[in-house]
Amino acid sequence: MNYNLPNLLTLLRLALIPVFVLVFYLPFGWAHVAVTAIFGIAAITDWLDGYLARRWGETSAFGAFLDPVADKLMVAVALVLLIERVPVVGMPGVLMAIPAAVIIGREITISALREWMAEIGERARVAVSVIGKIKTTAQMIAILLLLYREPIAGFPTAIVGVICLYIAAILTLWSMILYLRAAWPLLVKSETDSSS
């Protein structure tokens, strides 16, 4: 493994996951601020490691594999924890569970699709799109707001966080449809070839 800075930032993001879970459950008034900061650091390292790898020409197979794994694990863990502790008073848990299930389900589906496309040499057809990047931004903002959850100068942090999470879920479905449409001709062709 190449221990360059981008890869070390990715490893840091993985190492932050158990810390994130531990701090989430701390019974202190400042825990929500600390857990928001930890997730914020993880989000910054997500952007920074990719930027530095491209800028310094330090991309590697290890980084290309581990970076999306670290991102998806952190987001999935955050969403599961947020479902357990719904931040909006009186809001049914299902309202958090639906977008979380959509986001996690999409990540599993697209990861499997990318793996299969890579096996047949067509990985470029399901490369990250602009919509995927917008979805990721909305998702990160939503999770940060929901983790913090306390109103800021009258700003309804948790409610806006839920709205952003639904926007992210809608963009998630949209980007998944685009990826599946791009891969569909190959999926159909593969099915036809295997049955003949």
C-alpha cells in the first residue's frame, strides 16, 4: 500500500467511524456538537483526499477502492444512527427511515453495478455524474444539520436537515436511474448472450 497523504486521509476517515459512533452515544450536552464536527472532518477529508490525489498525481488502486468504501460506510452509519434518534420532536421514525433506506439501497445497487461493469471493461459508463456530486452535497448538508439538530438563531436545523435528506433521496433515485439506463444495453445483451 502507498502511504501517501490522500490514502492516509481515507484511512483517517475509516478510523473516525468508531469514534463517531462512540461520541454519538455520549450522554453529554456537547455530544451533538462533537459528533457534527467529526462528521464534518470526515466530509472535508473526503473532498480533500480526492483533490490531492488528482493534483499531486498520487492516485492509486488502493485509494480508488478504499475512498468510496470509507464514504459509504460513514454515511450509512450516520443514517442508521439518525433513524434511531429522530431529531425532530414528534416526527415518526418512518420519515427518516424512507430516505435513509433509499440512499443506502442505491449505494449498494450502484456499487454492485460498478463492480460488474468493471469486470466487463465498461466501468466508464457508470462514472460519477454531476447529479451524483449534487446528491452527495445535499446528503452531507442534511446529515450535518440532523446531527447538530439544535436550532441556530431561530433557524430550524433539524427540519431543514430532513428536507435536504429528502432532496438527496430524490437525487439518489434520479442518479441511479441514469446509471441503470447507461448500463441497460449491456445488461440486456449479457442476459441474451447467456441464454443463447
